[in-house]
Amino acid sequence: MFTLTILALSWQHLLIVALLLLVLFGGKKIPEMMRGLGSGIKEFKDAVKEEDKKPADEPKSNSEKTN
């Protein structure tokens, strides 16, 4: 049976990608990029948590509006 393994990455593929990133961006730029990526992910998660905590605005019925 044919197995689709187009996106399957072995450790050799990951090593090649890591070496290419090191050559393209240099050793000092990679930690800065990862730090920025991590802080962006953290901000996104915090925003999602804040949105979950907000109560949904429920429309008031007519009887509550009149005195």
C-alpha cells in the first residue's frame, strides 16, 4: 500500500534546515528571532484567554429598560 510521506521529516532534514538557518541568519540573530517568536505566541495566548474571560454582552429585555 502507498503511504504518503511528503511532509515526514527525518533528523537529517531537520539538521540541514538548522544549518541553512545558521548560515543565512548567523548565530546571534537566531536567538533574537526565537525570543520574538516566543513572545508573540505568549501575547496571542494571553489575548485568547482574555477573550474567553469576557462575559458575552446579553441584550436587555424591554421590561428591564422601563421603570
